[in-house]
Amino acid sequence: MPDGAQPVLEVQDLKTVFKVRGGEVHAVNNVSFDLKAGELLGVVGESGSGKSVTMMSLLGLLPSPPADVRGGTVTFEGQDLLQIKPDKLRAVRGGQIGFVFQDPMTSLNPVYNVGMQIMEPLRKHMGLGKRDAVRRATELLELVGIPDAERRLKDYPHQFSGGMRQRVMIAIALACDPKVLIADEPTTALDVTIQAQILELMKDLQERLGMAVIWITHDLGVVAGIADRVLVMYGGQIVEQAPTRELFKNPQHPYTRALLKTVPSVRGAREDRLAIIEGQPPILGAQPSACPFRDRCDVAFDRCAAENPPRFDVGAGHDAACFYDANTGAPRNV
């Protein structure tokens, strides 16, 4: 990430609610963050922590109903994406902001060849004619490492392996030279070797093309290798954010420390059993009025049940939403 880079995306106090039978689920609660030009931002947390819902809320990708984006601002290119008209949002989505979904087999249309699916955004957003679109689609397949690219444009999704399908999805997301790419756990369904290849490909593309990337994952090992900065989410909110090295060296939130303990060790034999986080993530029937992690926390005290902590600045570009100060080993005096 370039030094002094300016934000290309700024999110403030984002709130998303799902209307369900018998009430509501508050899936995203006052989420605020920014994404700087050329940065690779990792977003981590358990399933149900709000990672994917947050990022899909930014681009209007959630079905409404049941989803309802109730508040906040999402500033991109001087405009609030939550307020612009649907046709303008569609122009941003896929044109200036690309999205790579988790499962390429359900994201790719099985009845169209991959060439048609890559060319669709080229013709819609960039106005390319058929010949130029074919040429650009071929270049994109070559860019993501698919051999014999021109011939493979005519192949259908079922003719590609899982890793190759994910490369096709990345090619579609990159088609219009987006300024921001959001990747939602794109390696989850792949074996370890293919995961490593996709991660290497994404890091290389991000550096070569200079775009900003948001990488959503539950795997701290992945963000350790590729991210410049990390957001940790729990209970629909950001509980900690820091530069990657700082987060791993000096985790401040009890949830982050618990997550780090669950990462398998590769340093020889392990005497202890792999750590787990006891309990279950909260089901948020209302906006949290207390710390959502308190029932699973080993340092919780009375204040944690009475207030939902804000994010406290702990220095070095690092903040954590916790009333307990991990550096002093005592409650914060604020």
C-alpha cells in the first residue's frame, strides 16, 4: 500500500436489519471503516459475524425484503452509494467496484459459455463491440493464468475445475478495471494447493493493477500472508482493527486473542489440544446494548453487560472495542 494513500471507500455507521418471522435480526450494527488506495484489507470473523452482509450492503446486493439497510453512508467517488438511484448503482457495481463471490459454480451461469459471461460487463459498462470484447476477454483469462485462453472462452463452467472457475470469476470482476475489488471467501471451497495459487494470483494482480482489495475470510492464516490491515468482526460490528503485523503481535480484543489461539501450530509436535472458543455467536434480535462477546469472554466484568464498548484508540493505527485494557491487564479508566 502506498504511503499516505487516500481512502477510495469510506463507510460510516452502516446498519442492516433482516425482517424475519416474529421480529428482526440486526446483522450489521454501526460499522465504520475506510479502504485506502492500493490497500489489501482483510476482514475476519466466525460465520455469522456480519462480514459478507456488510460488504453486500455496500453495493445493494441483498434482497429487500427481507434485508433493510437502515442507516449510514458509503462514500465512493464523492457519492453515497446508499442514496444514488438503482441504475447509477448498477453502473458502479461491476464497473468501478468488482465482487468475487464465494462459490463460483453457483455464481456462474451454467447455460452460457464463460466468454459470454466475461464479455457482458465489458459491453454493458465499457461499451465495447463484440470483436474488442472478445479480445479483452481473452486478455483477462490470460491475466488470471488460464492457458489456451481464446479457445477456452467457448467452454462452459462445468468444463473447468474449481480453481479455474474461481479464476474465471476473478476475470469477470476485473473486466472493467475496477478501483475496488471485494472478494468474499473466494478460496473456501478449494483444496489447499489451489487456495495458495489463488492467493498468490490475487496478491500479484492487486500489486500490478494498483487496485484496493477487501478480502473476506474466516482464516487468519490467509490475512497474515496477504493483508496490509485487518478488521475483526463479531456480532455484526468491528471489534478490532489494526495493521496486520501489529494485530498479530499485539491483539487487544479478547475475541481476536481467542481466534489466534485456534490457529494450528506448525512448530513441531503439539502437546495441547487445539483451542476452541466456547459458546455460540449471538443472535441479534435487537441492536446490542452490551458487549456481544461478554458471554464467551474470559475477562468480562460488570460494565460489559451494561454498555456496548466503543472502539478505543490504542496507538499504531490500532483500535479495539473493549473495556478491558490488554496492555495493563485491568479495566480501562474511561
